[in-house]
Amino acid sequence: MTSAIMDLEGNNVGIEGHRNRFSREGEGPIGMSDNILSTVSYLAHKKFRLFEENGTILELYFLAPAAVRYTESGVDEDSPFRSVCGYRAYSLRKSIYFLDLVVSYGCTKSVSVIMDTAEGIATIITAVLPTAEKMSIPLLDRAKYDLPLTVVNMEIRHARINAPFSSTTKRHMETSDLIGQRILFSYSPSGSYEHIYLNQQLYCWHCVEGNEKGLSDTDRCYYLKIADYLYCFIWIEKIIPTLGVVVEDLDIMHSYGKLYGYDNYETGKVSNFAINAYATFLNRTGYPENNLIFENEGL
């Protein structure tokens, strides 16, 4: 059983209409890979230890411009987990970096890290895609039994760089700055999506141009403020299990990030594509004070 998906004309297009944006055309998702920002290589041979709030220590040792040794040490674990994997690193602003990698340890885990080396803090976003069994639970049943509508297991963690986390350690805080805004993200001449940030937990996406043109949905999301006019926006989709992590620089109207999901409609091979876009502010919606729309008592 799958949930019905409607296009803008009200036609039921089903899950096949909800096209897999991970379909490959060249090096990335169709229409979403033209504006890729150049990665930086000067992190090579540098090492960062991220001391998380829960006591976990994550070490990133950049062996080369495209290889990092990932080591995760838990509080109660005798032996740490280690993996060598590829990575992408972007310099967003002075001393602020976006790092992205996929770690395999039996199952596969997405790891995105936003590091502010000047402030000495980092935010770590991890996600594991669902098993086939979890994906098979219909949305109606998930709602009936009060289960999360999305089956992507995502976690946001805070850390201090190269020093133990303490009660005075700063962190990238949740923010409501984006709520009410409507922004168009142009990934290429053939791929653009608009975002409507509804509230602290939900946003709407709408494909204006591209292989999902005419489709839209409302999904769970999270907002973090990294610096002035610089935000991390995270979303997890429920129809096709997908994680999106982007950093939106609204000072220069550009976004940088990734899409993570299965390579097709089946579990197994994963795809982790860079997506960068130019942003255009469309409008901002505000609500009447105290939500009072009708002033006359008789209405």
C-alpha cells in the first residue's frame, strides 16, 4: 500500500509520479547539480577532535584532499569505530566549514558537520536510512499508531572543537528567523524548487522546474542559526526516504548542501549528492496579532 500523491491539478500520480530525484544524469540528480561550489583541499593533514555534549568524541583526520579517517569513541565503548572514507568540504565563510561524508559500518550513515573554528564549536547531523521493513509501513498506519511519518533516523548533536564540552560551550541554536519566508532555490536552468517555511517543525517544498515539476509536499524540518544571515536547514521526507542538509547564506543568497537517499525505490545502494543553488527571496507571510482575522464580533 502506498499513499496517494496529487499534482497541482489534483491528479493522483502515485509514488511513480513522485519521481526519484536521485536518478542520475552525469554526476548528480537531474537538474540539481549545475551550481556546485568548489570544495576546499587545505584541510588535508589537519586533525579535529569534536567533544560532543553526550561524551562521545568524534575525530576527523583529513588524510588527503579527498580522504578522511573518521573515528568515533563512545563513553562506554572499549574500542572506537574507525572508517576511512571520502568527503566534501566547503568554506562557507571565514573559519566556517561544511563537511559531508558517508560512513559504512554494516549499515551506512550520513554525517554532515558544520565547524566554526573561530568559535570552537561544531554541529553534527547524522542520519540512517530505513530498512525495507520500516519502509513498508503505510503512512496511514504510522499516523494511526502515532509513529513518526518519516522513517529516516536523523540526529543533531553539538560539540566543542579540540576541548571537552562544558556548560558554557556555545552551540548553533534553533531559530525562527526563516519562518514565514518563501524562497526560490535555482539549482540549474532546468531545476528549481521553492521553500515555504511554515513553522518550527514543517515546511513546504514545490518543484517549479525539473523532473518533479508540479509536485509538492510538506515535511519535517529543523532550523539552526550558524551566524548572521547564515542558517542550516535540515529536512527529512516521508514519501521517498530522504535527508536534506543545506546551509543557506542569505547575505549572498546562495545555498550549499546535500541530498541523501537510496539510489532507487529499493533499499540497498545509497546516493549522497551535492546540491548548491542560487536563492531568490519571494515574500514573507505574517499573521494578524493574536490571530484575529475578523474584528467584528458578529462574524
